[in-house]
Amino acid sequence: MSFKALAVGEILWDLLPSGKQLGGAPANFAYHAHALGAEARVVSRVGGDAQGREILDRLRALSLPTDGIGVDGSAPTGTVSVKLAADGQPRFTIHENVAWDRIVADKTSLAFAAQADVVCFGSLAQRSEPSRSSVRELVAATAAAALRVFDINLRQHFYSRDVVEESLRLANVLKLNDAELPVLAAMFGLGGGVRDQLAALAQRFALRTVALTRGARGSLLLAGDAWSEHSGLTVKVADSIGAGDAFTAALALGLLSGRQLDDINRHANEVAAYVCSQPGATPILPQSLREPMK
């Protein structure tokens, strides 16, 4: 039996210099969770426009269900203008007042949440109502044993201490990167080194696992009293879009599978590195990376 993975939040088009790519951290997470063997779906919202219809077609082509995607007749499908720096790191301009700002926690979506083994959510989709309340309601609807992964994804000015703190209290797993940790350290007055700060977050918010990604320098995981450090992999970077979401998917499924922390860390780095080596957020993963997750 495969795990059931639910992603809640933004779904959109990344408007890259090379053309548009399906994007949004929740959609990327769901795609990679599905590629790694989970039964995955997204709860989000698109506009009743050509771009929205194209997203639904794209999800179907990726073998992802679309019954969690609402269609809004009065707001456009979300888009993000993306510019790539010389090192492949993306610079985002996230457009406002779009369909995923109006996510609805309907009966069907709440039923998905109640059955999920893992739910992944972030801060961006909570930038406004009604999505903020809907995201929190869906996360809270998961079973007590489920993983609630807060992949923080701080973007532009679209977050606040209230959103971050409430999300951490809902979550039992936190994933963040090395640009976001200093923001949280300042927000919550965390002192000491990186490990001290991660341990303080885990203790303060009763988190089962905290994962820090560091780009080409790998990642650091904390689960209970156990640490795992990975130094990263060298690849020729096409772009890094979606790599963090791929890491989160591999992390979540590894935790559900009860794998050793070092093994989870290794595999998550391998998946993320491969995504960095390919254009866009949702490349087809090679079979060698689709390790059993059951």
C-alpha cells in the first residue's frame, strides 16, 4: 500500500526566460511524491481561464488527480515571473490577487486530508484570506499520526510572524533553507550556532524533525536527538527551481518509511541534485532515484 500525500497551497505557472513551467511548491511536492511512489494530490485553485485549463491538463498528464483543484470564475490563474541569476538561483516576482488566494476547504478536500499520511504546506498560500484559513483547516484535519510538513518557503514580503508561528504550532516537521534560518532566528530570538537554532526550534514547537537545506553544501537533519549531515553533490546546475520541493518529498516519504536518517538525507540530496541538473521543477526522475518508499 502506498502512502497518501497531500499538498495544500499555490499552483501556478513559473514564467521563465525559456518559457512557462508548472510551479508552486505544493504542486512540485505532489509531483515528486507521486514519482517516488506515493498516491499524491494537490488542493489549490486556478482561474477559469486558458492558463487554468492548461494546469489541469498538465496535472492529468503527470498522472495527478485534479479533483482537489477548484476553478475560480473571477480571479486569474497564478503566475510568477522568474529571472535566473548566473548561479542558476531563481529570483521571483509573485503576482497577487489570483485564484490560489481563494482556496476552499470543501468536504472533498477535507476528506483527502483525513486520509493523508503526510500533508505539506507553506507560508505563501497563507498570505491572504480565505486561503489562510483554508490551509490551516486542511492541515488540522489530518490524523494525529500524520506528518504535517511545514516547508516554510519565505517569499518576498508574503509572510508574518503570526503566519510562521501558527504554522509551526500546526506542524510536526519543519523544512527550511539556510537563507530562511536567520530570519527565524531573528524572529524568535534564537542564539548560538546553526545546530543550536535548529534544536531550539524543534524543542519550542515540539517538532519531530527539522531539515535545513544548504544548496550545493547539502543538508542537516535533526530528528529527536539524532543528527544527520550531508555535504551535498556536485552537478551542473540548469536551475534550482523545485529542488527544495523534491528534497521535501523524499524526506517525507523516507520518514514515513522508517528509514535511517542518514539514508533519508542521502536520498533526498540525490533527488534534489538531479532536479537541479534539469530545467524546470518537475523533470522525470530516473528509475535509480525511485527507491522503494513503502
